[in-house]
Amino acid sequence: MNDTSTTRSGMVALVGRPNVGKSTLVNALVGEKVSIVTPKPQTTRHRIIGVLTQPGLQIALVDTPGLHTGQRSALNRVLNETAMSSLAGIDVVLFVVEAGQWRAEDAAALERLASIRTPVGLVINKVDRVPDKTELLPFIEQMNTRREFAFIAPVSAQKNKNLDSVVAECASRMPEGPFLFPEDEYTDRNLRFIAAETVREKLTMYMQQELPYSAAVEIERFEQGGEQIEIHACIWVSRDNHKAMVIGKGGAMLKKIGRAARLDLVDRLEHRVDLRLWVKVRENWIDSEASVRDLGH
């Protein structure tokens, strides 16, 4: 049990446009795989909490979907709503950008924070991609004109560079109080969710650019018996031709996705895993808010 007179704990939300490395940063800070990561935009679709616990300190890091411009579909709208609603009750906001990059979507994401009174820290990620670090100085000066940030931290989440400074800045702003999660927990999500996200990660990595966006994964069965876990997962797509693409010639693509997901789950869950995948069509589900929410978003 932690002594509430000497502990600090609170909530920190990561906000920014898609693909700036928010999920990679959460995973690096926690030291565990909390969120799936792929090179493709809008991989994160849920509000996921990663729990960083140190002696006397616990920080709940809220990974959010990337804020994006344009409301092209019901899924777009729901993801933006999820990201913004995640700011309720937050103690610190980390606005994450990519080193040397400033796009219209960055500006739109920062604009959404205009009315936020919570301290907003700027995290400049992917500094490892800037060989001459002096080139960061003009970018930092430029960022300082866009908002008065509580602090600025240049980091590389992928290379684990300067992450201690982010922890220190957040820790100094955490209120005194008991831990929000048990000390041995690193996420608020259950094993069914981890299984679904693992399948979606492999699907996203192996499929063409447009298909993962219109695919969702639903766990229909999750049973643990002895040393083995049996998982039945349905991959939902929005068109018949997408179903054929996911299955592949002679079922080759689906087997490839399933094998990669199973090996990952064996490692993460530390059990033997019997993973069975099906592919089903729900016509244009991304354009129906009811379907989007029904599929767990």
C-alpha cells in the first residue's frame, strides 16, 4: 500500500495530430506496450491509459486518437470527440509535435486547446531525425510564439532520449493523493481489448494504406483454460472486395495476419494462444455512427 501523505498521482493526456508518435511515447514512458503502433495514420482509435508508477509517484498517461481536420466519416467525428472528451479531469496536457514539422493539422489540434486552462507542455518528438540539433532552436522559438507552454521537452520516444525530463515536468504538477491504479497495473484495458488491438495492428501493418482505416476487430470469444487461451476474432470490413483482400489468395494473407498476431499475443499474455480469425462485411460501417460505436469505438 502507498502512503497517501507522500504520494502524488494524476492524469496526463497526450494530444496532437496523427502520426506524431503519441502512442510510441506512452509505451516508452510506461516501459510496456500499452498502445499498438504502426507507420499509418489513425492507428489509435481509443482512449487508452498507460500507467507509469515510481516510488511515491503515479502518472496515468492518456493516449488519444490523433486530432485531424475534415469530418469525412462518422469514424472521423467519433475519434475527434474521443480525443477531446479525454481532456476532462486532466492535470497536464502534453501537446506532441514532430521535430521541424508544422502542418495545418498541428495548427488545428493546437487551436482545439485554446480554451484549456490545464497546463499544456510541448513535447517535440522524433528529434533523432534532426542530425544538427541547432536546427531545432528556430523551431522551438517559432513554437513559443504559438502558445505560452508550461514547459518544452525535445525527445525521441523511439530512442528513449530525454524522457526523464517529461516525467519530471509532469511529476512536479501531479497533486498529492493516493495512487489511481494498483502498482502492478500498466494499463486500464483488459485482455480482450489487447487481443483485438493486436490483431488490428498486424492487419494495419500488412494491408494497403486505405483498407486498415475501414477495418475493425471484434472479439467474439475469449476463454482461458489452463495454460491456453482460445480467442475468436472477427475482422469487420466495409466492402466485399476488402474481404477478399484480407483473406488473400488461398487464405494466405489472413494466415499471415493471424500468425503474427498469435506470436505477439503468446509473448504478451505468456500463455499458449489458439487464435481463429474470420472476415465479415458490414457495408460502409465507418459512415454510420451507430455502427462505429457498436464496434467499440
